[in-house]
Amino acid sequence: MPTNTELANFIWSVADLLRGDYKQSEYGKVILPFTVLRRLDCVMARTRQAVWDKAARIKVENKDAILYRAAGLRFYNLSQQSFATIGGDPNHVVGNLNDYLNGFSASAREILEKYDFHSQIARLDAARLLYKVVQKFAEVDLSPQRVDSHQMGYVFEELIRKFSELSNETAGEHFTPREVIELMVNLLLAPDGDTLTQPGKVINILDPACGTGGMLSAAEEHITSLNPNAEVFLFGQELNAESYAICRSDLMVKDQDPSKIILGNSFSADGHRGRTFDYLLSNPPFGVEWKKVQEAVEDEHEARGHAGRFGAGLPRINDGSFLFLQHMISKMKPVEPDGSGGTRLAIVFNGSPLFTGGAGSGESEIRRWILEHDWLEAIVALPDQLFYNTGISTYFWIVTNRKDAAHRGKVVLLDAREYWAKMRKSLGEKRKLVTKEQIRRITELYEDALAAAADPDHPGHAKVKVFANEDFGYQRITVDRPLRQRFEVTEETLAALADARSLAKHPNRDALLDAFKPLLGTVWRTKKDAKTALLGAAAEARVSWPGATTEKSIWGAVAVSDPEGELQTKNGKPLPDPDLRDYENVQLTEDIDEYFTREVLPHVPEAWIADIKDPKTGTTSRARIGYEIPFTRHFYVYTPPRPLAVIDAELRELEAQIQILLGEVTGW
């Protein structure tokens, strides 16, 4: 029996026929659906006659349930065609192949349609390649007796990998590198090794942005390696029709139920509404806007609040990452009084969700919601250049509502950015990989994170830090200082007044400006003196003084901030100077008055903490609560600059080398 790789390579050799008529990135559009078709052809060969006989005997309109039982499979085919008959009639290959496709049950036919298979048939026929491709696939035996479901899964995943690597300009949207998936699954399941091996385990797993299904397959593989008798049910949703077809095909060729993979947008058309799961994992697209589903998401946020999926807050429109995380959290199982139940989930993010958005923003409120519920178990920083379509740094977020006692109230930050090896050949933006040994070391460090952080002698101590949830919270205070002004009329003052909108509608605008011109160069130290002079100038020119709105524009032009100027007040209280306004982030656990007295007043004794109004609730407070996770700051290691003497010596050496080169050129 050939190995998985040998079998996949043989199937992929069909690419030799396609070369020239298809781009490399298009090979998978032919090879993947034909592989599915050939597998189905071999699997159903044993019971096809029974299906035909049963279909001929029964007269009921809806025959599906009966024919499924006759086939003993999740699909059937009523056509009299097969790869043998199609390949045996070169003159009618298009008609016979289409007849064969139309004979499949609806579930199998839908998958092939999502590949846009009929278009590929027409294209192959026009290039006179269709018969050759059918013959090539007819040569490979994919029957269950020769290739069992487990091996077929590996073969199909290998084909998906080849296809994704060749089309790496978009692969990152639908395909996650295998070693990244393996590490992610390890960390997701790490604490549950003992419980997963218990007899009678039934486990439901969801990926709401499942792409080609690699994460689901890897999770199932890991669980069944620990417990071969575990029943694992895979659920997913995917927006891209071709990726959806590949994912469902992958399950079908493994003889698993593909019906739990749903086509559509997880935000606007949740395919698993009302369900909860034991594990969830996902690699949603980075930095993709959610404008297309904005109305549906905002309606749910406003109408349902925390009873819906997006009650914690909405991120900015150009990045829907936090929508995926909230969607996944909504599908966590509740923890029962006896401690059973609960869910673990893992998601891949770029750096933006760690810190984007200030206090009170949608992103900050979502982080606050997660941390105040004690759901964030860990964040793991990965090496850059791991993914096909981006070289940016990425992070695993591990979230759970069933932390063990040791992790409660804590968050683990694990820096795995240095665990990588260079690839021999780059694939798009992917230039690095994580080796099996490195995956093992990261997994062990994750399992031992609390001990590693507490023990300075632990070999992984520098790579792990543990914080209390509230360590990531802060209070944002507004620091105001008094407004001090002098008042003057200059050429700039008159130009500003001439451009003021409120003065433009004044019937005596030009006369008023002319009235102020004799005051050019005059400076007043108090607002009272300035107003007396300005009123006098207007009266002398017999120009009426304007109303309140226009008067405000006059003072805006005449007044100049001056640290030695007059203190401006209203109702006996000093007015704040907007140009001197500043903001301070105070640790959540610290008293803001103590912080203000210690850190601010010694430098600006006249400052005060301003009251701020929440635009959402209308309530007034002295601080706004925010949350951010400055990962890289916590692992920053100061590198002192090189001594000046060393730099100076290098410069002198370079100067000497330049002189030698100049001498060789000029002959000096």
C-alpha cells in the first residue's frame, strides 16, 4: 500500500496534464473535486446495484431515506455511469460525466457544485484534456479496502496543502499552516489530557471560520490519538464557497457527516444558532472590515445586548476580529454547579486586539468584559512570517469559562517568538516554521507556565509572565489646567474675524472691522478692559454690538493664551485651557487622587481632575475604565547603546578604508 504522500503525489501528477492550459494556482480546482469524485465512486461501488434495484422497486416520491439505507452511506448515485464507463467512451465523456454528477444525492451534488465543477468540465473539454484527466483518475484505487478513511483524510489534506501553497496569495484567508494548527490544538487541549481519555467521551468542536477544515481535522486527530473510542463531531461555517466545498469534501472522504459544515456568514446568518460546544477554535481573517454585515450586527447589539452575541461592544468597522471572539464566547457551555460543562476556545489574532481602542471604545470594552469575567487564560506570541499571506506577528488567545483553581484570576503571557526555524523555500510571506521539537517545548512550557513564571531558575522563566486580570485595567483621567489669557488686536485678529462664519451674516460686518482697526497693536491684561475698549470703538463708529454667537467669535480671535495672563472663570470656578489638557492612565487598583497628588501636582500645582461625560450613558465621572494588554512591553529587554569609544574606533577604521580606496582610484 502506498504511503499518504506517495498517493497524494500520484494524484497531484495530474498537474502534468494541466500545465500550460491552467495556472499553477488553478490546479486544485480540477484535482480536488476529481479526487472527491473518484473516492465517492470507489466507496459506493459495492452497493450501487442495491441502490439501483431499490430505486426501481419503490414508488414513493421522497426516496432519500430509503436509498441512503440501501447505500449504507451518507450519499448515493442513481446514474448508470462510473469512472470505468466514462473512461471507456471517449466520444461521450462530457455527457456521461454530467449524467454521473446529476445522479448523486443532493448533499453530494451540492459539494461538487460549489467547486463550480461544471465550468471546469467545459474548460477541460475545450482544452481536450477531460478524457485524459478521467483516465488518469480511473487508474488510482481509492476504495476503502485499499485506502481507509483515516488515510484518505491525510491524502486529501496533503492535496489541500499543495493547492494552498501554490495559491499563496490568498491561502491565508482559507488555510492555516499545519504546524500552527498543531501547536494551537496542543495548547487548547493541554489541560484536558486526563478527561479526554475517559470512556464514552462525546465531544463537539466548532470552527466558525473553518476555511478548508484543517483546524477541525487536527483537533479530531489529536483527541482520537488520546482516546480512539471518543466520538468527535465537527461543526463549522465558512463564507467562501470553494473552501466550504473542500471542507465538506474532506469530511465526506473520511466517511464523516459533512452536513454540520454550513455555508454563510457567521455574523449575519449563524449556522449553529442556539448550540454550545466543548471546544472552539478559529483563525479568522486579519483586519477584515465587517461593513457588509454592519446592519445585522448593530441591530443585534442594540436590540439584544448581552442576551445576544455582541453585547460587550462593537470594534471599529475595519477589523471584525473581536466579533469572531464574541461569537465564539456566546457558544461556550455553561459551567454546572458540580464543575462539569464549560468550554475552551482558541483563536488566532494579529496584534491589534491587544491594545487598539482607548478607554470606553468598543475594543476596550470587549477586553474588559472578557477579563472581568475571568475568561482569558493565556496569550501566546508566535514568530512572525508564519502565514502565507502576511508576515506580521500573530498571537493565540486561549479563552475558557472553566479555569482550574491555580489559574483563576490570572492571565499567562507566553513569548514563543523565538521558537522557529527558517524554511528552505519561502511560500508567499511564509519564511519560518515551528518544528515538531519546538511545538513540544512550547506545549510543555505552556503546561508548566505558572511554575516557570514563579521560579527564576526555570529554563523558560524569561518567556513567561503571569498577571492578575486587573493588572491590564486602567483609569483614564482628564487633567485640566486653568485658562489664562491676555487680549489684543493684531492683523491676525482682524483676519480671523473677517473669516468668521458668525460675523459674515452680520449686517455691519465691514463697519465693525473698520471700527477695530484703530486698536491695532493694543494689548489688555484683563477681559474687562478689553471689552470696554472694544465696545467703545464700536460705539464711536456707531456700529451696533453683535449678538452672543458673534461675540463669542470676537473673543476667540482677540484672546490669546498667556501663562502670565488673567485667570478666566465662570460662576467663580476657573475655566480649563483646552490647549493644556492632558490625560493620564492610572492603574486600575490605584486611587486616582493619590496618584494625582504624587505624580501630577508637584509639576502643575494648579491642575485638577476634570469630570467627563460618557457619550453612551450620559453619566458623569472622574475617570473612564479601559483595558489593554501591552504584550511586547512586558517582554522588552533593554539593550544599552554601544560605548562611544567603540563607535568612534569603527568610524576611524571606515575612514581609513575609504582613504585607501580613494588612493587606488586616484593613484595617490
